[in-house]
Amino acid sequence: MTDRQLEWRISDGLTEYPAALAEMAQRVAAIRAGTASDLVWMVEHPPLYTAGTSARREHLQEPVRFATFEAGRGGQWTYHGPGQRTGYVMLDLTEAHGGVKPRDVRSYVHGLEEWLIRALDRFNVRGERREGRVGIWVTDRMAGTESKIAALGVRVTRWVSWHGVALNVEPDLGHFSGIVPCGISEHGVTSLHALGITATMDEVDAALRSAWREVF
């Protein structure tokens, strides 16, 4: 996939979550109809919690802290907010995209993970997969601990993808305490800034776009 076949959009300010859902649904339908190109859409949201299709009510520990939304994607509870780069990916999965095989959701998710890992590598951060755990993880080998730095949640409708990834750049990590993020309570959440990487959102966007070309 080349940039000529793909729209890459970055929205300024904070995008309300219902508006993002509506925009994604409309674009997915247009891609399916052949009237729009694929889209990678970068946004930041106001502080909110979203529930995936596997979310457990008891994992929403502070139900009145922020607005909550049914996302319609796979996965469990996720936090979105300022300082987190959310990337919504709408691709026609009937076609191959770089190393991503057509009509293969597992290959697509692996591609999203690889995209995040390669983007993090540009900041000398080693992102890693974990068997049985969704997301991208970083390890403090001295302390023997690990934390999630990026989340994934996808939906595929008639072989068009939507939803996507969320990379923690400089969010308020305290906001994650209102949920059990992705149903995992035994590990923490971190960000680039918490790791001492004072990257700007523009620099993160540039890293994501560069890494995208290598994977998709």
C-alpha cells in the first residue's frame, strides 16, 4: 500500500468519541462500497473509558469518573485521553497490505503490533508482545516488572477494519486507575514520558507514519 492509496489524517484538538464512532462507521461503509480510500486517522480524545465486547462491568472501578462508551470493538476496558495518540485504521482487508495477508485478521493484528513496535524503536524503546495479553509491553529488567505502553482493539466489518491502536505519549497515567485496563490487573501502564522520552506528539506521529510504510 502506498501513500497515494491511503489517506493519512491528523485531527487537531480533542475529538469527541461519538463523533469518531460515526466517522469510522461512515468511512468503513464507503470503503466497502469502493467510494473512498483506506484511512489512518490520528486523534486525541477527552478523558473517557470505552468498553469492548468482552468488558466486564466490575472492571469499571470508577463508573462516574469519566464518560463511558460501548465501543463495539473487541477487547475489554480502555482509557482514552489527552496525551495519548489514538490511531484509527480503516483498511480493505480483502487486499494484502505489505506483509499483512488478505482476509486474515490474525495477520492484521500482528501488523498493528509490528507497527507500534517499530515506531517505539525510533525512540530506543523496546516494545514487546506477550502471549495471551493484548497490547505492547515494555520491561524494566532491573526491577523485573513490565507495563503496557500501547493498546489494541479492532473490529472488522465485511473485511474492512476499524478502531485500532492507542499509544501512551504523555497521558495522565492516574486516569487508568478507574478501570482494570484490558482486564489485566497484575501489570502497570506506562508512557513515553514516564520512561524519560520527552517526545512531542508531532514526533510520535512522524515515527508512526515512517513505521507504517515498513509494515503496511
